[in-house]
Amino acid sequence: MKTDEKITLWSERIRAFQFSGQTCKTWCQEHHVPVFTMSYWMRKLKTLDEQSDTDMIFAKMPTEKEFRRMRL
């Protein structure tokens, strides 16, 4: 299974757990998922989400001279 497929799978599992209203231990027992594995993926996805929020993309802005040329 590819990494992006694992991320999708675990995102869905975590979402299902959160909407279940159950404790992590109970949900994991019912779905045959080790609590340690669930905790690992919850931390991993939270970290990935935080990184995507803080990634910056810099764009080159045109100089005044380049901007004038574009307007002509």
C-alpha cells in the first residue's frame, strides 16, 4: 500500500472514531485496531496537517519596470 493510500485509510478511520463518541480503546477493540497504531496515526496525521499549514510559497513579484512593460 502506498503512503498516500495509508494516509487516506487512516484519515477515514480516525474520522470514524471521532464521530463514534466512543473511547479510543473501545473503538479500537471493536475494529480490531491496536490502540498504539491508532495513536501513532493520530500523531502522524496531526503533524502532517500542521506542516501543510505552515508551508510557505514565495512568488517573484514583478519589478516596477517589468510591471510597466506588462501594462503597455
